[in-house]
Amino acid sequence: MRVLAIRGRNLASLNGDFEVDFEAEPLSDAGIFAITGPTGAGKSTLLDAMCLALFDAVPRLGAAPARARIETVQGDELSAGDPRAVLRHGCGEGFAELDFVGRDGERYRARWTVQRARQKTDGRMQATRHSLTRLGDGEILGGTKTETLAEIHRLVGLSAEQFRRAVLLAQGDFEAFIKADDNERAQLLERLTGSHIYASLGRAAHEKAATLRAQQQAIMGRIEAQNGLDDEARRTAEEQQSAAKDAADRTSATLGELSKAVGWETERAILADKVTACESAAATANAAREEAIPRHEALRLRKAAFALSGDWTAIQEAATLAHKAEQNAVLRQGELDQARERATQTAADESQAIASIQVETDRVAVQSPEIEEARTLDRKLSETRASLDGISDTRATRAQALSECQKVEQVAGSSWSKAIATRDDHASWLAQNAGFASLATQQTELAAELVEIAAVNLKLSQLSGSVDGAEASKIAANISWEAAKAAEERTAAAATSARNILDEAKASAPSEAEFSAVLEKRDRLGALSPLLVDWKHHEAQVGACRDLLARLRTNFGKAKVEREDLVTRHSEVNSSLPILRAQLQEARRAGELAEAASGEAAMQLRATLEEGQACPVCGATQHALSALDSLLGMQLREQRDRIADLDASSTSKTAEEAALAARIQSTDKSINGLEHDIESQATAMAVANEKAQAAFAVLSEKCSLTGLDPAEPDFEITLESALATLEGQRSTMTEARTAVTIAQVADEKARSDWEESRRASGVAAQTLRDIEQELSSLLERKSHVTETRDRLERSIDVRFSGTADWRQLADPIGWLDEQAGAWRTYFADHSKIVEAIPGLERAVADARAETAAAMVRFDEIESQAKAWEQEQILVTNARSHLLGGDTVESVVAQNEAVLSQCRQALETAQAAAALGRENQAASAARKEAADQEAKRVVQDHLDRQGRFHARLAELAIEEEAVAGAAREGQTAIDGEVEALAAIDRAFNNAAAVLAQRQEDLIRHDQTDPPALSGDALAQAVSEAKQADETAQKALQDAQFVLRRDDEVRTQTSKLRAELERERAAARVWLALDELIGDATGARFRRFAQGLTLDRLLAHANSRLTDLKPRYELQRAPSGDMLIQVIDHDMAGEIRGVHNLSGGERFLISLALALGLAEMSTGRGLKIESLFIDEGFGALDGASLGQALSVLEHLHATGRRVGVISHVEEIKERIPVKIEVTPVARGRSELSVISA
């Protein structure tokens, strides 16, 4: 990755746009360049711009507290680490842009943008935007911010943290790394290299192993919690189930016999109730037949009356027609009277219309002279109006001109008055403030002196504070130096004591061979426990298989017995089916014959027969239809009942035969399944036995290596005792080894504290000397600044003499700007007004002359207009007395309209009179025709009525009977015939059913009656039900115990298999826990940090060879994080990093930073741009030259190095510089220069 250009706008102290182009001269050919400027000018802002453009983050904000908040002037509340805070105060928008070459060799441009709402300085802060563009073709890569950052990471090959380590060299962090103690050094190394993941891995391995151990323990607890039956209890439960089943079968059989007796008694009671009901029904049917005898005679008379119903209906219709004809004749007479009245009225209307038209014609003739006089006055009034209209425009124009002249005269007079007053006011002010004239002429010089003296006063205040601080620091430094000397003596004694303790601990600790031997023996014994559990598990499986095989064989025998019983019952049912089917076939043939005799055709033929008339089939005149219908109906019903009973029995037997066949088939399947299960279980038991023997063989083999015998009865106790003894030995040895480690840490800490105390003592002495030198310099500078202040105060006093006391002014410069500006404004305005007053006086005179001329012209036209207006008023008054003030045209039009209406009314009245005469003649003709039709219809009705009454007398029937028969119709007669026939059929059917029910009761009584009946039978049934319920409950309880035990045995087998799977899955994690795991992750972190530190030192030494060949870095053998320096110029003497000088520490920290950069750019990634921030001020001239030479050498390998520093010597030695120069408060400018 190579940086090509950095651009930005309004970032921190860099106001406006800025750009650093590394492809333009002089940066394009510079192997090393400097970024210079005073502290706070904005040097580091260039690095911030790079990180913002690439990663939307600022590295130095990463250490800010996560919950810290910053509130801006605009009211935005940002987190302390929010990169938007880099936007310059008072700016509405800003951006950071970076051109770079990616890993693929293409050029790209990353841009980060931030703005406030509407880009206003007082707007709310908006979300940032991020974009990435390939410069070759202009394609925009990525869409959302997340996608853009991912694409940048792919092209750069570094995360934000890796970029900070590889490009922005962490020399300052390594300076702290060198000075830190072990714990702090470990934390710094973890942060610098990103190796915190190893601690997370160690913790994760430990937590995962703990979780898996807890899961195994939970499964073992579930196995122990299963309370299954042992073999003896299982046999007892099976015997109890068998006894309960036998008892339940006996009680079921007894209950079945008693149920049959209850059924016989219930059926007899039902048959007896049926006989009683049939007797009552037969008596009721006989009474109904006797009551229906009078209804037969009434039916005969109704039939005769119904035969005359047609004539009666015709008479009624004729009467209706006669009534309607009479009503029509009356209606026509009314119409004729109305026509006569309308004809008389229309004739009167015609005479009235003729009189009205004559009256209107006379009125119009009288009004004609008045109309002519009104026309003459209208013409004269029109001529006067035309004259006034002709001069109206001139009149208005002259009035407007007069008004405008008056306004101009008023404005001119007002302007002249104001100018006189303003001239007098300004002259008064200038006279009162004549002293401000000198301030206005000297404003520039005086303002400069005021600015300078403000800066001098501020500098003097700062120097006074610095002097006070330096004097306090001198006292504190002296105290610190004395305390550091005392601390050095204490830490030296503590280091000697810690070394003695370490020697004692090493002498007491076991050797590595002894500790390894105990661990090896403990591991061998510990490996026996899972083998023992495995053998016991297989033994338990053998016992479970044996018990299950015995139960399967018992069930197989029971299934055989059940099948034999089912086959016997199936044979019995199968033999009875042919008999039932033959009976059903014979009953169906008899039923078909009965159906034919009772069919619809036969019933229709019998319905046509009448008493005394010959039968068309047999010729008989006596027909016993009621008895025949009753007999045939009863026979048909009996046949149908018999068919239904036989069909139900056949269906029931067929279903029973199918059910028994299905049960036999199901039992055969069960028997086959049991045979297969017995065979499978026997095989499984053999396999389980083999596994148990194999597990015991493995256990015996392993035990032979430890001197134990698994066949001994106390083998488990012996094994647990041996493991406990070895665990105690391991714990004791571990404590001794831990004591050595603790003593080593304490020794290293004591030696480190001693070295730190020695370094602190030297630093305190040097600090005291530096403060004394700084205090002397501050006093000298304060004296110089005081002289400058006095000189400026004397000069300002002279300039302000006679005007104001400038020391009492809150803002002297503002006061000066205000007063000088006021003087200049008043003086300029006074001069302009004096020059303008003569012109204003001339304007007033001209305006007055124009107003007088306009007044004369207006008076002339106004007198002529008033004369014509007077004449118009006289003519208008005369005209208003004619025609009521109406116009001539409207009066003439109104007269014509009235005459026209009268003519139209006459024509309408004449047409209406003619139509009335025609309607009167038509109504008279219709009246004559209606009278003739009414006479004819009445005579027809009288003729029909006479013939009908003669027929009634002949048949001796009343007219009301005929009318009733006509209203009821043939349907009522047919209904009565059917009702009488139904009464007869009901009697015959009741007699037949009574005989059948009596026969059924006799047949039932002839069957075998039960031994018990009545209350004795009910008591026996109740006792049998109670005994059966008790037996069934006992059987269910026994079956539940066995089912529960089966579930427990199955579940235990599953749990043990699950336990084995858990153990197999946990082996890797438990091994990882032993190797790298602990609760804090410290074990794996220390190991990984050791490897990281070794690799870092190797890379650093390769750079240190170029920087300072005298030194070489290596890890101290007495501590994980300790670093020591080999001084090759002193015959390989080993030195601690704490007693190096400042320049030596800088070179080492630079070498470490360069080494970290190489580590961070592995995997083929090449970084071609490096930046180093500060630290060069601690080097002497020779070391600085070597450091710069090494950095120049990096350019030969294709890298460009930027050094960020405010040290003057760096500016002199590096010709190409990017200077950041403050130009105002909080604002800097950026420029690229070459010496």
C-alpha cells in the first residue's frame, strides 16, 4: 500500500481546503520528509485525515472513555470517541480524502465526509458518508458504508488497528513499553500486537470444558435418579399381573351371565307393554268406526250437490255482469252532465276575451301624446350628457396636474427644512467632539499598538504563572530527588531479600522428573475409571437382555393359546352363516309376493269398485275391501319385519366372522413378531455378553500395568484410594512449584523496582537541574517583556491624551473603531448637506410657480362644466314626470305585449268552446249504448236463475248446500272418502297387530326363564359390576407397574449411551483445557505473548543492526516479559533497558516499532509509506544522523518515511518539509517546502 495524496477541508485546526500530493515535487523524489510545526498546530491532523478516509475512525480517540459525552455549541451531544468531533468549530461541512495504491496495483480514492444540517454552521450534526472510487475508470466501489469499509479493508489488507501499527509507527507506545513493569509490559504488548485473542481462547477452552463436565455429571445424576425394579420385584409384579387378569376374566364371565338374565326379563316386560298398547288401540279404532256411520249418508248428499255447482257458479257470474252493466249506465249519465257544464263555461270565456281586447286598444290610443313628448326630452338630455363627457377628460387631467404640483411643492419645502436642521445638528456634534479628529487620523497605528500591548500583557501573565510554577516545581523536584534516593536504598535491600527467598524455594521444590512420574501414574489410574464404568454398563445390558427374552417367551405362549380360541369361534360362526342366508332369501321371495298384492295398480283397481256394482275382474257385487286391505297390509308389514330381522342377523354374523378373521390374522402377525423378537433378543444378549467379556479383558489388561486386579471385590475402593493418594502428592508438588514461580516473580519485581528506583533517582536529579535552568530563562524573558509593555503604554498615553482613559475601557480597539468611524461619518455628512442646501432652495421656488399656473387652468374648465351640469338637472326633472319615469321603449313594448296576450287569450277561448260542444255530443251517444247493454245482461241473469231453482226443487236440495259444495270442491269430497276408508283400515290393522303381539308374548314365555328375577337379579348384577370394576382396576395397576419399569429400563440404556457420546465429544475439549485453559486465560496468553515477543525482538534486532550495531535485544531468562540489552562494545555485557539513556531508548523503541510494522505486514503485504511521530529530540547529533540514515535506507526498499516533529535540528537535517503554520487563533495553514 502506497499513499499518493492527502486532502481535506475544515478538520481541527486546518481551516479551509488543504492538500499534500506525494507525486508532485519536491515530495515525489524525497525518501524522507518532515512534518513540522509548533505543538497544537495540526501536524497529527494529517494522520487523522488518512485514518478517517480509510477507516472512519481516529486512532487517538480510541482511548477515550466509552461513556464520555461531548456537547457542542450547536447542542449536539457526541461520544468522546466520535470522529465527527474533528470537524472544525464554526464550519458547516468538511472532508478527508486519501489517494492510494491498493494491493492489486490499482489507484483508488477514499473519501470521508461530514456536515451539519443544510451545511449551516448552526445546524445539527449529520451522519458521515464514505465512498471509494477507482481512479482508472471512475467506478464507485461499495454501496453502504459497511460495504465501502469492507472493500477498503480488502484493498489495503489492514484493519484500522493494524494500519496504526504498520503505517503510523507506535514509537511512543514502545517508549512506554520499555519503561513499564512486567504486567504493564504484557498489557502494552497485547494492545500493540493484537494478541488479546489468545487469552480469549484460553478462557473459552476452560469454560467449554467446564460446561461439558457439568453436562456429563447431569446425565449421571439422571441415571441414578431412575428408580427401576430389581429382578425379584419384576417377577413379583408379573405374577400379580397374571393373577389380576384371571380374576378379571372370572368377574367378566359372571357379569355376562347376569346380563343375559336381565335382558330376558327386560324383553318380556317390553312384549307385555306392547300387548296392552295394542288392546287399547283396537278399542279406540272400533269406537271411531261406529262414530263414522252418519258421515257416509252426508257424503252421498255432498256428491249430489257438487253435481249442480257448475250451474250455480254460472248464475253468480251472470248476476255480477248485470250489476256491472247497470253501474256503467249510471257512469255514462254523469259524463254527459259534465260535458254540458264544460260547454256552457267555454262559451262565457270566449265573450270575456273579446271585451278585454277592446279595452286595451282604447288605453293605448289615449297614451300616444305623452309618449311623443317623452321622446323629445330624452333627445335633449342626451345632447347635454355628450357635452359633459367631452370635457371630462380635460377636467380630470387638469385636477391631477394641480394635485401633483402641490405635492412637489410640499416635498421640496420639507427637504429644505430637514437639510437646515441636519446641518445644524452635525455642526454641533463636530464642535463637541473635536478631539476625535486626531484619533481618526492615527487609528491604524494606535490600533496596532493596542493589539500588541494586549499580547504583551497576556505573555507577561503567562510568564508570571510559569515563574510561579517553576519555583513550585523546583521545591517539589528537590523533595522528589531526596525521596528517590531513599527509595533506591530500600529497593536494593528488598532485591537481596527476594533472591534469598527464591533460592530457598528452589531447594524445597521437587524435580521435574519426580513431578512427571506422579502425573504419569495418576493418569494411568485415572484411565481405569471409564473402563470400569464401561464393563459394568455391558454387564447391566446382559441382565436386561436376559429378562426381556424371558418376557417375550411368556407372551409368545399366551398368543398361541389366544389364536386357538379365536379359530374355534370363527368355525362356529362360519357354519351358521349359510342357514341364515337361505332363510333370508326365502323371506325376500314371500315379501315380493306381498308387495305385488299391495301394489299401486291393485290399490287403484280396488278404489274404483262401488257397492252393488259388478267387479270388472271377478263380477262380484259385494266387495269386502276394508278387510282385504287390512289383511294385505298386515301380511306385508310382517314380511318386511322378518326380512329386516334376518338381514340384520346375517349382517351381524358376517361382521363377526370378518372381525374374528382379522383378529386371527393380527394374532398371527403378533406371533411372527414375537418369534422374530425372541431371535433378535437372543442375538443381542449374545452380543452384549461378548462386549462385557471384551470390556473386562481390556480392564484386566490395563490393571496389570498398575498392579491391581479387577476381579477383587474391593477393586473400586482400592482404585479410588490410590487416585486420592496420588492427587494429594500432585497437589503438594504443585504448591511447591507454585511457590518457586511466585518467588521468581517477586525476585524479578524486586530487581525491576531496584532498577526503576535507580533510574528514578537519576531522572529526579536531572529534573531538578532542568527546572533550575528553566526558571532562570523564564525570569530573563519576563524582564524583557515588562520593558516592552512600559514602552507601549507611554506611546498609547500620548495618542489618547484629552479623549479617554484607555486603560478603563473594556475593549479599547472597539471603542477606537467606533469613535473614529463616528467622527468620519459626521464630518462627511455635514459637508454633503452644506453643498446641497442652495439647490433645495431653488427647487422650492420652482415648485410654487408651477402650482399657481396649474390652478388657473383648472378654474377655466371647471366653470364651463358647472353650466352644463345645471342644464342637465332641469331637463331630468321635467322628464321624470312623464310615463312614470319609464323609458319610451319600455312603455311601447309593454303595450304591445298586453295586446298580444289579449289576442292569444281570445284564440284559446274560441278553441275551448268548439271542443266543449264536440264532447257534449259524444257523451250523449255513449249514454244511449250503455242503457241498451244493461237491459240485455239483466234479462240473461233472470233466465238462468229460473232454470236453476227448478232443478233444486226436483232434487230436493237447498241452494246453500250447492254453494257449500262448490266452495269446498272435489278435493274435500275425496278427502272425506279417504278419511272414512282410513278409519276402516285402522280398525282392521289394530285387530291384526293385537293378535301378533299376543302370539309373541306366548312364544317368549315358552323360552327358559332365568333362575333369578326382580330385586334379587338387580342385587346380583350390582355386586357383579362392583367385583368386575375392582378386578379391572387391579389389572390396570399391575400393568402400569410393568410398563413403568419397561420405560425406566429403556431410558437408562439411552442415558448411558448418551453419556458415552458426551464423553467422546468432550475428550478434545478436556485435553485443550489441560493444555491452555484456565479461568482468566493467562496460561495461553503468556505462552503466545512469549512467542510474539521473540518474533518482535528478531525483527527489531534486524533494524537495530542498522540503527545502533552496538546493541542487541533479547528476552531475559528469569522472566516472561523481561527484556535485556547486550552491549557488544562492552564484550557482550548485559544491561537492563531501564538504565539506557533517552537517546538509546528512542533508538530501541524505533527499532521495535519498525519490527512491529514488518510483523503487521506479513502474508505478502507491502507497506510503502511510514509515519513516525515525535521522539527524535532525545538523540544526540550522531545518533540522529544514524536514525535518519536508516530511515533514508528504507526508501531504497521502496518506502517513503514521514517524520513528525517540532525539533529544530530535524528541520535542518531533512530538506523536504510539510510545514503546518498557525496564522490566527486556532487556525493553521499547510505548505510543502524544500530547502
